[in-house]
Amino acid sequence: MTWYVWLILFLVFLGLEIMTTGVFFFLCFSTGALFAMLFSLLGASFQVELIVFCVVSLASILLIRPLFKKYVAKQKTQTNVDSLIGTKAIVIEEIKVNDIGKVKVEGEVWLAISKENIAKDETVIVESVDGTKLVVKK
């Protein structure tokens, strides 16, 4: 009766996965341990359980892990200042090359820089964030 060993391994791998969120590596091993435990409860030999553990773990790493990683990547949302990238802003103080101007984006005034001269009242797109300044383009 080795099912309790597989249960302990399942819980250990699951705990490691919880501590390393978003990796989905230990989740694959916990899935393998769960299947090995099921085979143990069905009366399989230890060799069969070990093969099931290895095969299910490897299959999970090769097939399931990439799907989980892709799904989580889609679920991530930008927060704070990164959420401004790609939004439109209005220039409220002229921006000259190698000089700082000001833009208003989502009701807030930000310092802005650009690789081109941009006149007041023009609409720009936020390309990136450089410290406390927004990098914008026409």
C-alpha cells in the first residue's frame, strides 16, 4: 500500500506550486503523483505506479504546462503607469526634441518626452514610460 506516499508527494508538489505561482512546473508532478496514487488504490504494482507517475508528469510538462502558461499570460493586466501605454494624450505644454513637455492623459498631467517636436493641443500616443516621464509620439 503506497497510496499514502503518493498522497504526501501530491501535497508536497502542490504546496511547492502554490509557493511558486505561475510556474506550473510542480503542478505537473502533483498531477503525476495523483494518478500514481489512483493506480496504487487500484492495486497496481510499485513499478506500474512509478511508470504512471513519470508518464503523466512528463505529458503534463510537455502538453498542459504550455497551455496554462499561455492562459495566465492572457489574464495578466497592466497596472499603474504601465496601463497608460497605448492610450491617447493631449499635449498641454509643447514638447521639443531633447526637452520635456507636458501631456494630459486620463485626467492627469504627466511630464512627457518625444523624438519629435509636438505642438500644444495635439493628440499623441503613449509609447512607453521612462522613469517619471511618458514617451509619446504623434
